[in-house]
Amino acid sequence: MSIIKVIEIMAHSKTSWEDAAQQAVHEASKTLKGIKSIYIKEHSATINQNNVIEDYRITANLSFEVESADKAISHK
């Protein structure tokens, strides 16, 4: 049986909301193994003086598989 853990993360991008989501997954994968999915909860953006979007932001849930004690022992 596998156990999935869900954490809430925030990320941003100068390019797009999609890029913000990819950046979130990329950064999280540096410390998490077994990432399964990302669920975007909120989108937001900051606007500059010229009324142009300056920064795309997301709040998301990221799910990943928790390694069981049995698997951790068998990998050693």
C-alpha cells in the first residue's frame, strides 16, 4: 500500500502561470522524491505602472508518495 502526502506550495514566474507551476515542480523535486501531481488552487498576478502583468503567481497542492519503512530498508 502506498501513502500519498499533500503539501501546499507557492511559486512565481515572469513568463506565465504554467511556467510558475513548472518551476514549483522543478524546485520541489530537488528535495522530494515520487512527485505524483500538482493541483493549482489559486492564480494571481502583480501589475506594473504600465498596467502590464509583471509576475504570475500560483498557490498549489503538490502530492508525492511517502516511502514506506520496508522500501527504505530494502534500498540499503
